[in-house]
Amino acid sequence: MIALVEFKTNLVIDRSEAEKLRLNYEDKERFGKSCSYGREIKPMDSDDYYTDELFHNGEKFYTDDTMSKEISDYRRYERIDDKDWVYVPESNNLVELEHFALNCRFPYTITKCIKSEEPTASNLTSMLNQIEEKFEYINKELDLFKNQQFNQKVNVHVGGGLIVTYNELMLKEDSCTDALQECLNEGWRIIAVCVQPNNRRPDYILGRYNPKFDSDTNAKR
């Protein structure tokens, strides 16, 4: 899931941490701890100075010993540890939320959140595992269905669930193919073929679903 997050303030953090959080960052030439504004670590502009670069007369700070150019506190910074610092603006930070939320130590708010259309590697692996499980389930069901539809001991097929829908039966004795076809055209279906020892043609037990059939009366044709 992709989110747009906003921090409470601009961040100055080590480059390795910014890369761990997968944040976009900016390189700045100098960083320092402000002598005003809550003594925050901030990037310095070209007209900002470290305190140890200035001349102090006991009350104020100046750029040189002529004391001609005074430097206010908001332009003055203290040096900080020599790390690989980078600058992260407080707003408009696009992050991968699942990873970011687990690793971020700074207060933040989510201003917008959208579901990623492109699956991550972990999501893709999970999807493939689910597909594999579905295939295994389908194969098991097909094997079970196959075993239920064929009796291997006597080598004959077993009637399926369609037979329970028939509500009308008919016996066709010593029936020829043409007569049987007429019955099939009328909606009858073959339930069983009964070969007789003394007839040229078998008997057929037929069934069909008759929507007009009333269980309390005879079939209405």
C-alpha cells in the first residue's frame, strides 16, 4: 500500500536511515544545531555560520574582528557530529506504508493512502501459494468425483446427481432405435439399458422432469 505521509517537522537524519525508510531526501552542504528555534538540527544556508567561525565581544557575534557585521542567533549554528546527514522535508513523502510503519521512529500523519496496483514480491509469493492451493483442491475434488462416478469392481458408471431431478419414468420394451430417438426428442433420458436374453433389442428405462407433474395425481401430458 502506498501512502503520502507528513512529519511534524523537517528531518535531518543519517543517510542510511533515510534509505532504510525508503524516503526521498536532499543532500545539503552543511548542517548544524540552531541556536534558536528549539535548537533543532537544520540545513544551513550560505549566510549561516557556525559559532566557532565568529568573533564574540562578550555580548554579540560578528563575522570578523572589525565587529562591522553582526550575526543574529537565528543565523548562528553549533557544529554537530560528523555523519552522512541528509535532509527530508516534512510533507509530500511518498512511502510504502507496510515497510515504513514498521521502521519509522518519527511522529507522522498519513495524508493520503492508495492501494498499490503493482504487487510486491511478498504479495506475489502469497498469491502464487494461494493459486497452488486452489489447484490442489480442484485436483482432489476431481479425483473424488471420478471415483464416485465409476464402479471399478463391476466396471460400470454410477448415475450422477441429475437422476434425482426426474419425476416421471417410463419403460420401453424391445425398443428400436427410431422409437427410442422419438422419446429422447420429447425430453426423456436413458436411465438404464436392460439387455434381454430372448429379444433382439434391449429394454430401456427412461426418465425426465415433467414440470406439470403433480405428486397427488397422474402425470398430465
